[in-house]
Amino acid sequence: MNKPTNKMNNVGRPSAPNITETHTDHPTFTGNKALQINEPLLFEVGSVEQTGVDIAAPRDVSANRLGGLDRDEEIGLYGLSEPQTMRHYVRLSQKNFAIDSGMYPLGSCTMKHNPRINEKIARLPGLADIHPLQPQQTVRGAIEVIENLADWLMKLTGMAAVAMSPKAGAHGELCGMMAIEAALRARGEATKRTKVLIPESAHGTNPATAVFVGYQVQTIKTRDDGTVDPATIREALSDEVAAIMLTNPNTCGLFERDIMEIADAVHEAGAYFYCDGANFNAIMGRARPGDLGVDAMHINLHKTFSTPHGGGGPGAGPVVLSEALAKFAPVPFVHRNADDNIVSLVEHKQGTQAFGRMTAFHGQMGMNTRALAYILSHGQDGIKQAAEDAVLNANYVKAKLKDVLTPSFEEQSPGFKRPAMHEALFQDDFLKDTGITTLDFAKAMIDEGFHPMTMYFPLVVHGAMLIEPTESESKDTLDQFIATMRDLAKSAQNGETERFLNAPFHAPMRRLDETLAARKPILKWTPNAD
Amino acid sequence: MSKFYTEDHEYAFIDGDIATIGVSHHAQDQLGDVVFVELPEKGTTFEKGDEIAVVESVKAASEVYTAVAGEVIEVNSLLEDAPETVNAGAETVGWFIKIKMSNTADTEGLLDETAYQTHIAD
Amino acid sequence: MRYLPHSPTDRKEMLDAIGVSSIDDLFAEIPAAVRVENGFGLPNHATELEVDRFFRKQSDKNLAASAAAFFVGGGAYRHHVPATVDHLIQRSEFLTAYTPYQPEISQGTLQTLFEFQTQVAQLYDMEVANASMYDGSTGTGEAVLMAHRATKRKKAIISGGVHPQYIEVIENLSDFGEKSVLKMPANVEVLGHAEIAQIIELLDNETSCVVVQTPNFFGELADFTALADAVHAVKALLIVVVTEVVSLGAVKAPGTMGADIVVGEGQSIGVGLNFGGPYVGLFATTKKLLRQMPGRVCGETVDADGKRGFVLTMSTREQHIRREKATSNICTNAGLCTLAFTIHMTLLGEKGLRKMAMASHNGAVILAERLSKITDVDLLTTSFFNEFTIRLNGHNANDIVNALAAQNILAGLPVSRLLPHNQSDDLLVIAVTETNSDEDFDLLETALREALS
């Protein structure tokens, strides 16, 4: 044994779990659960006295020039020191599910991997730290990036032009429909053509957009197999119809197989074809919307081209336009001068046929750089492969789940063997008589470590579950997901309602009372509130 | 008082030339927890079939149309702060508005209570 | 391809499980005539290093604000954003989450939105704020449409002091919705209180709203209290636009002056210049108009255990439920930029914001005095925050700006860049922030003096 003078540690400690101790789920004193720490609001941890910045003292002036409009009363803004700020927001971040931490199969949202090279290049000073209104000769490199991305988007879609300024998908829809209205005005048919045809399966932004531009919406029934019947369209078409708004692949995850016939019918009737490009990820590199007869289509850069979803934006929604609509694209747009080969931004509509302006400045440059980095990384071969893997993954999930969940449009069309595109759609028949809803099922998925799929959309099937795995998921992850979904479905059918009805049990929060939130809206923190 | 319903689940309970308008018990059940009711102002006049209100739950919204024409003489002020009143008693305390009818014949073609019960059982 | 996990074996096994022999079978629905078989004549995939090199080359062609003496404003401002902000917004959990549809696993995003809404309401001195719009200009367009809905009228009167591109956005939306816009002239000499008097004369029972901006496009400040009273007298709404949110650390808030809707750009806080986007639109109103407000809203509630939490609420106003009757078609908004805004504002706090505001203002006061001593320079703005307009008598401001850019001085915004037909070729709008050094001031003054001589 060691002599007492020796400095070596000779006192042992428990170093294996005490296996005789029975596990009890006792509440902690703090309410915290190890890594999950309750974090109060900023206004409960900070104060109006605190700050986390050091700013040089303002220069001395003899008098201010605020014209007597000084803000004398306290604003009430709360501050935190830098380390407190760091901890506050890191702790909050830990309450979020994210693609980086797990599978996020949210249908129609295309939650794919966000490469970090995109973040790195988007922060280069010559691309991030430039002002939209500094002289154009000092920002040619940035304008060329916009031009380069525009070129890829036009070639991938087979379209004549692209409006790069729309700020998100819905803003792109608005831009596309405005271009259509502008074309109708130029033809002198705008007052006559007041209707827009929209299938009932469409995303809610489509009808909202059409009304925004002043159109009446005529809803089109989808046929039993979830697609649009060209005969129904032909019946609805007349010289009062301005356009059809169709999503392809559609919100049921299916390719509109008669799309070309529909496009022809629409064009014969003198109307235009707006395509909602939310699901372009499924066909990019394999088909060009321009060849399908599309006149305008927005592309969600935050879906298809992987700019981060950021908790709900920022997005970007460039709109590709056909030859018929190209000249009506809004300002600004990139122009390359034939004489000196110099690029510039055309910022004023005077002297052009541009319909107007969608936003101040030039659109989402920060998203353009990221999307172009994604596109260049993939190249045309990688883009095609990504679409193929996205479609492969969705069909794999569908094939492995269709005996336990209820795939949509199979019962209505016995022997229905058509592939899904990049999304697999199920409905809640398999939960019939279990007392468990699609919502309960989704909340149980949270406990299993998966973000739920899109629920209750599209509206055309009951209790919809729209699963979009994207190309980013490995086969191993898909197999785990599939096994979990099978376990949950069997558990539901075996009457194990406990697992579902009050789920989630293991998330940072239990189910929240949305009724209370809507009935008595509390939309900001107030000092001394109850 | 005689009770009339539309196929779209509005009711008009008639007492003389005064109609009490609201949504049926069945309708509130379908909507779920009602969180907001948008009501017209007193003094507004409506034609039969006009939109008079919007009733909202957390994930759904429905326009409400009047089955009879006339002028709004009273609005249920309870609903402003306590929209849950509609769930508590859609056909009693949760009524929307009272209308002084301009044409008492408007009730022709509406469903009576028995016919409505049959309609929702289908 | 580094982003795609499947091996050829995986793909083969998966095709077998699906029961098809090749991937082409899954694309069989695409009409044969339009299938792309041989690519697009575009390059194949690139390495990360190649991508990095390409963008560095593009970046190096530009003159970054940080590499210049920088005085450009006009709706986008260069302020210092602490490193903490950019680190935190790149946390995976914030960066790669989407709209918080599942509140139980999205409290991080939701709680920051609640903090954001509170900060915006405080800054504007308004009762409620939403969870953001795309940017200030689109938010302003939506504010006008909201006023039309709320008042059931169609005529908007727009001050000539509103940012010209914001006006273009309003005009564009009004053009397609058949609404009328009465645009006041953008005459720097009559803006401010003289213009307010003219607007009051024009108010009538068809006016849905009046849109004014503070500080206005030329930098001038004005008190809108009397205007608000006059607008309310005809049951119309006052919309106040704020493009430089930092001004609210020094200047009386629009809410205090009686605004019904306050809308603006939040880019100055946390976001950076980004060549014009993404930015973050701030939008606030009164409780009375809450149901007419566009955009997402986060609200407080409790969970099944009675614990406080946050959810997206009042979504019946929105497109995914209301469809063609929605208050707006907006869906994805400015998520990550709201987070950047909130974190930066938290770091600043009341003290930091006020100091940043006064550093910007006092710098502008000093620079304005220095420049106005140059022969041929007239200072046209009397009350201002951090931006003022000078007339370069007999000189084309655009030419001067171009000449100074060659010396790495970005001297400001020529008014003619945005208003080419306004006979304002000699007007230059100059912005100052806490980032401008004394050396910047010296460089600008010297270069401008030389250019004008």
C-alpha cells in the first residue's frame, strides 16, 4: 500500500450505476430535467439597466437636431449582458427540433440538409456587406451572382425569363399572377377574364393570391385518383377565365399525368397556366416545366435549393416566366449589355413593359448566394440524382407502410399502381374506431424522436398525413422511421390509447392549449401582468 | 316561438316578426371550441342569404348567413368576451343577433326542427 | 455527391422493396416527350473548394461597406452587429427548423417570436405586433390593404416623404387590386409640417388611410399628432412607416403620436446590408384592428401540465385556413431575421439602443455642419435623426458619388437613383451611423470639397 506521504489519490468513488436502486421519476426541485432547462422570458431575466454591448460615447454636439421630438419616456426594452444573452438563446434553441438533429418529413416543405458552405460564402464581405443602393459599378460581382442563378433556374425549368425579386413562395405566386394579369391587360382582355381555376387540393396560398390580384376563385374537383381531369378543366374554361393555378407534382404527391393536355386546353381557351412550384424538387433535372406548358412558376429556394428554413423564413420565390409573360416581369431585373458585356440592374419600369415592383431593392440576395452554392455543388448530375433519391425515398416509405397505414387513392382505384413522387400521402382510415386521431398519432411520433409529417393537408383526404422524407435521409434512418411508424400503427390498432391521447410525454412541453391562446390572445409580455 | 333551420346549420327562431339568428348545436359541435365570433353592428340591414357573421375555432372558420331579411336590432354582446358561450348553448345563450324581419314569408322553405334533425342524421 | 447518403447498393435494395426494376419506373408518369435525358448543357457537380473559390472571386469584385468610407442609407443602414448574433442564429436548432407547427418541440422559435413581438410593440409604442413581414416595403403595402379592409374604403394618401420604392410597392398592389392611390409630390422643400397641412386639406370620407414616414426619405422628422387627429376625424387610419428602426432609440414613437398601424424595416438591428435582402418587416397595430392584421402571430398559453408555453395563434386570419378570404397570402416570413433582430436588441437593451441612436445622431449633426460649410453645398434638412439631404448646387450628385466611389468613398444616395424624373439631380442623401469614424468624415469632406471645386 502507498505510504501516507504519497500524493496519489487513494480514495475510491462509485463508478458504476447502483443497479439495486429502483428508478423513480421524482420531480426535480427546479423543474429542470438535466439538459432541458426552463428558460424564463427575456423580460424576467434581464432589466432595462443591463446591456451586452459597449458602444463608444456619442460625439459632443452643442444641441441635438431632433426638432423637439426627443423620446423622453422609457421605452421599456430589456437587455442582458453578453454571457447571459448567449445562455438565454442557447437554452431556447435546445427546445427546438431541427433537420440537423433528426428526420423532419414535413410534406410540401422539403426539409433537406442545409450545407454549411452555403452559410460561409453568403457571409463573404463582398456579398453580404454591400448596400443595395451603392453604385452598380461597385457591386458587379453580386449582380453576376444573381444573373448566374437566374441562368440556372431558366435552364432547369426551360423558361424564357425569371423574376428574381420575390421574397418567398407566396410572394412569387403574387408576382406570377400579376404578370398574367399584365399580359391580359396588354391583350385588352383583363376586364373580361376575371376567374381563376384552382383545384381543391391546392395550397391555401393559391386562392389567397388569386383574390389578392382581384380574381374570383373557381374551385375544381379532383378526380378519384387525386389528380385533375382535363375534361373538368375543359368544362370550366371560358373566355372569362384568366388562368389556372395548378401544383405539379400536386399536393397529394402525384404527378399530374394529364398536365400537357390541361396546358393545351388552357392555352386554347386563351388563359395562362400558373404552376405552383413548391414540389419542383421531385422533377428537377428530369423534366422542365416549360416543356409541360407552364407560363409561370415560382421556385421556393428554401425548399428545392436548400436555403435554411430558419424557423419560418426568410425564403425566396423567384418566378420563371414563359415567352408570353417574360416582358412583363417586374423591376428590378438583370441586363447584360451586348456592347461592353457589362451587367447591370434595371431599376425603373419606365421604358420597359415591366408591370411594376414587388419589393424595395433587389430581392433576397442572401438566399440567392446560398441557393447558387447548393446548385453549383450539385451540378446538373447531382440535381438529377437528388430528385431521384427524393422520389426513391418517398416511394420506399410508401411501399413499406402501405399495409399498416392507409395510403390515399388506392382504395378508390383498386389496383392503383402509380408511383408517388417525392411525398407519400396516407389518410386516417387505419385509425378508425381506435379513438386516436391523426393529431394524436403525430404527437406520439414526437416522443419517438421524429418530427411529425404534415397533417390535415391536403384537404381532399380525411385526416391526411403527408410524408416527405427528401433525398437527405439515409436508408438506415428511413428504416428506423418505417419501423417506428409500424410500431405506432400496431399500438394504435391494439387499443394502446395512453401512448397517443396525451402525447407527447417526453418533449420539452406537453400538449399546448391552442383554444385558450386564441380566445384570450396574449401577444406580448406586459410588466406586472398576473 | 317557431324554430327554423337551414341546411347549412344556421337557425332562425321566430317570435312575431323578430328572428333570433345563430348556429345549431350540431354546427358548434363540428367546429369545435369556438374562439371568436365576428358580428355585425346594430342597425345594419340584410337580405335573406347575406353573410352576417363569421364564427371561428382554432383551425376552422365558417361564414354564417341569415335565413331571413331585416334589420339587426340586437347583437349578443356576451360573445365578444366569451365566445365559448356558443359551445355552452348554441341554440340558447349563444345566439348571434336578433333581426326585425322585413318579410315574414322568408321562413318558407326553411327546415323545421324535425326536418333538420333528419337532415343532420343523414 | 457529398450531400446524398445512398450507396448504389442502398438504391438497388430500395427499388427491390418498392417492386420496380429501375428509378425510371418511378418517373414513368412524366410524358416521354418531355423527359430530359441528356442534361441541360450545364456543369456537373463541384467540390466544396471549387464553390468557395467561385464565390470569393465574385465577392472580391465588389466594394464592401467595411472596405469603404460608407454613408449610404435610403432604407438600409450599416450598423455594427455583435458576433454573438451571427453565432446564435447559426445554431442548428434555430437555422434548420421550420415554422413552429408543432409547439411542443418548437418553443425555442416560439418564445423568441414572443420576445420579438414585445420588443416591436415597445419600440413602436403600439398594443400588438405580428411575428414579421418579408421587409418594410412589402409590409407597408400590406398595411395599406389592411386599412382598406378595416375601413371598407379604397383611397390611400401617400406622403411624398415615403421611400420611393415603398411607394412603388404600394402602387403595384393597388394597381392590381383596383385601389386608388393619391401620391403627394416628393418635394424636399415642402415635406414635413408643410406637407401635413396639405394632406389634412385632402382628407375626405373616402380616404381609408394616410401613409407617412419618419424620419422621411430625405431624413426630415415631423410630429404627426395633429395629422392623426385629423385622420381619425374622417374615420380613416394613420399608417406610419419607419425605415430606420434605430431612430426609435432617440425619437418619439409613432404610437405616441396616434398611429393606427406602424410598419417598418428592422434590418438595422441584427441583419446587415445583404445587398437588399433578406430583411425583416416589423408590423404593429392597435388591439381594435388585431383581427385585420396580416401575418403570423405568436401567443401565450399553457400546456397540459399548466406550464406556460407559446403557440402560433389566430391563424383563422391566414391563408391555410381562410384560403381566398385570408387577410394576406403571406406564409413563410422572415423567421431567422426576427431572431437576429431579437438577439441584437437583447444585447443592446434600452441603454445600448439609446447610445447607438445618439452616436448615430450626433455623428450626423457634426457631419451635416461640416459639409454645409463647403461652397455649393446647402443643407436642406432641418430636423433629422441620422440621415440628411444636401443640395450640390450646379452638380450632378450621381456623378459626384461615382467619382468618390473610385476613391473607396461611398458618399451617399443620389435622390435621382430612385426618383430619376424628379428634377433632383443635385440632391444627395447622406446617412451616418455609429460605425463612421472621424477619418471617414475627413475623407468625405475632403473628397467632396475637391469634387465640387
